[in-house]
Amino acid sequence: MNAVTLIGIDLGKHSFHLHAQDRSGRMVFRKKLSRQQLLRTLANVPACRVVMEACAGSHWLARRLASLGHEARLISPQLVRPFVVGNQKDFGDAQEKSFIEHERSVFVLTRRHVIRKIIR
């Protein structure tokens, strides 16, 4: 099995859709998980970059993922909209977030990054 280097997550109220890629951009796995399953699954995946759309719950999740050793990146919703193709749902949304990670490098800062900048 190829090593996962990037995971795109589509956030929902009760379920989360994951799309994992290796270094070359090939899909490694796609999963639909609950909140508890998500944290358990990501605890078992080697540290990698995790990308999701910025919203109220994504900041909490980013802190939890950072504590697991992952590099959490939040994408501004304004940057996600141009990449929507048709009426994608769930797995397609998770996959497009992975694609945006390769195309752009503009992300929303989490609280940890802001504090780090203030200290310096």
C-alpha cells in the first residue's frame, strides 16, 4: 500500500468523507466516517497533511489533528468555490480539497499559527 501524504476531508454534522492521496496524487483510500471513527482512523495514519474547508468546527478539528501529529490546513471557502465541478457531494468535495492543496498555497491561519506569529 502506498504511503498517504495528503488527506482531504469534507466536514459534515454527523459524517466526514475522507479522500487520501499518495505523493503522486493517486487515491489511496476513500472513507465515510463518524466523528469518533474519524479521530480513531487519523490516529492510526502516519503523520501527513490534512486539508479541509474553514468553518466553525474545522478549527477544533485542526487542533485535534495537530495533537495527533498531522499538519492541518484550512482552506478559505472563497477559494473552494471555483473548484466545484457540477453538483458534487461528499467524496467529490473531499477530493477537490485535495486538488486545491496542490494548486494553491493560501490557507486560513489556525489559532496556533497566530499565537506563534505574535510570539516571534
